[in-house]
Amino acid sequence: MKQRKIPLRKCTGCQEMKSKKELIRIVRNDEGEFSLDRTGKKPGRGAYICPCSECLTKAQKSKGLERSFKAPVPKEVYEQLLRELSGEEHE
Ligand SMILES: [Zn+2]
């Protein structure tokens, strides 16, 4: 009997390992643009985070996203992500 492995990813905010389904992927493309990836298929370097503003704030304070992307993350990106996240919570 084969068991399907659930791929786990670490949240950049709370550092907890969770399944990809529970997390949101943030992608940085070759142009250095950040976006939320709901399909999990966007090209570029990705980081995962829980879909909650708390984890986003934690990631911002600990510079977890900067470490994941090995690049500076502008404040506007966090603000945009926060807006998109809070939009999703109401779905
Ligand atoms: Zn988290």
C-alpha cells in the first residue's frame, strides 16, 4: 500500500512546517517583482507563509522573506501582500 507523501513547507513567519495547501506561496520573478501565487505554478523563487497577517508581520520583523529570497523586500510588497491576504480571508 502506497501512502502519498504530503509535501511540507515552512512558513516564513511562524517557522512551522505545514502542507502546501495551508500556505500561500509568494513568488519573486526574474524582474524582481513580488506576487502572491495561488496556483503554485508561477515561475520564480518562492517562499511560503500562512495566510494570516500575523505571520506576515512576523516574517517582516524577522526578515524571513529577505532570507528566503536573498534580496531586499520593499515595504510596499508587505503592504500589498497584507492587502491581498486580508482580502482572501473574507472569501
Ligand atoms: Zn505561519
